[in-house]
Amino acid sequence: MDITSLPPKPDAVTGEPRPPRAPLESEKAKPGARRAAGKSKVVQPPPGEARMLEWFYPDRTSRFIAGLCGTAAVLAVYIVKDWGFSWVGNIWLWLIAAPWPFVFLLIGRTGRTSAGADWVGIGKDTFIKTYELTTVKVFVDGAAHVIDMADRHGASARVKVFDLQQNHKLWDLVYNGILHSVHVGGAETNKRARDYLLLDFPPHLNR
């Protein structure tokens, strides 16, 4: 790809110009709610780094709903397996199915992310320079696609693509850094990363 066609890196202070829209796993996916209260609970930039522009922090409601979905999935298995509701009176089966909403509330929150003009924060303390990546690879982990990335400062992370895309504007920032790292910096990739993330044919070239 012609590197002159790459969108520019946003200014560290103003965050402008914002990158064009990055490809999504589902183009119909709606962004998660970016709650102001979550801003202090995600990775903050170290002194001297570009300011935070975007963040995402999953709330308790979404985790509880995810747990309910887990319970519903278990109950569906019971119904199909027993062809009905003969299992309803079995307390042991309920002990397996019922706790999932509360388990999801108790476990550590996953999916917290933050980003500045040239960095992404993942989890509680991982800070990665997105324009200085040495590795960008995509793998399938269970039912999810994950990105393995590492920068030249030694920071690395394995993160679900879905988590990065909960805030679409955050993903735009990260994706632009990935493009620059691959096409300008020569970051190592695999075929799945190039195909799944459209690294050789990013969407902005078709607009």
C-alpha cells in the first residue's frame, strides 16, 4: 500500500485530525456506552505522553446481563438434553445454572480500554505505543478474534478485537496506529491479521 495514503497521526494535544472509521467485526455493531465515571478506572497515560482521548469501562449492568445469558444457555442445554423440564426439581442443576450473573459481577472487569493519539491502554496497567508496534498478529481464541501486539519498548498484550471495538472512536485511533506500524514501521504480521483487519485494503481507501 502507498504510505502516502495513510491517514495522519492525530496531534498529541488536540487529538485532531481524528482518523477515519476503522473496520468493525460487524458493521451493524452499536458502540457501548462511554461512561464518564469510567475514565478514572482505565489506564492513564504516563507523564509526557499524549492525553487520553477515548476510553471504555464496562458497567455492572452489562456484566450482570452477560451472566444471565450464561444462565439461559445452561438452562437451554438442560431443556434440550432432557426434552422438557424434568430437571426443574433438581437442586444440583440449579446450583450450576443460577450463579452465573453473580459470578460475572464478582470477577474482575474485562474490556477496560483507553487510548490517546498514539497509545492504547489495556486492562489495568498495560500501556502500548500504537505507532511503534513490532508485532501485530490476529488469532482465534475460542469464539473470539484476539490481537497479539507488542511495541519496541517491550510492552505487549493479547486483547479481544471486540473489547477494542466497544468504543468505535477508540478503535479508530488504535487501528490507525496499527496501519502506520505495519506499513511504515514494518511490524511483523500474520495472514489472519492482514485479512481480518483489512491491513492491505483499509476502508478509507474505498471512500
